[in-house]
Amino acid sequence: MAIIKLTKENFVEEVMGAATPVLIDFYADWCGPCRMLAPTVDALADRTDIKVCKVNVDNEPELATTFEVEVIPTLVAMKDGGVIGKTTGVKTEAEILKLLGI
């Protein structure tokens, strides 16, 4: 499954109605740790049991505020329209899957 560029316009459609757990990666292009995390997030997008979305905090400050993102990278795990986990910093694939409950 491809990574979905999440915006305030497509948030409800892509996240709230998702049939699988959703990983949301809040990042910025200028952020070094975000770039370090990117290959792991990209690899997770190949899985069929989760949906991976990315939010550029510079372009979507309202979404970042909604999720109280103060540090990037921030990963938010959602299932059935609710937040099931949140973490910051560079994480391993195993740590992210645990956050998602997988």
C-alpha cells in the first residue's frame, strides 16, 4: 500500500473510516531525525495490514495542533477512529508495530 499524504481535507476519509490500523507520521522536510525514520516508515507502507499516512507539519499545522504534536518526528497510531498510541523520535519497525498493536 502506498503512503498517503494526509491533509485536513482528506483526514476523515483516510483515517476515520480505515479498515486497518493507521500509522500517522508527523514530519518536516528539514528535520534530520525525520529523514532517519523515513526508510522505516516507507518499509511499513508495503504491509497490507496497516495504512501509513504522512503529515508535513509545515504544510498542515492544524493537524499537528489537533494531535498536540510538539516534537517531530511524532508517530500516532489509530484504530477505529481513535488514538491507540503515540510516540516521538526515531523508532524501529518492531517498536512501531507494537505501537500499532501488531
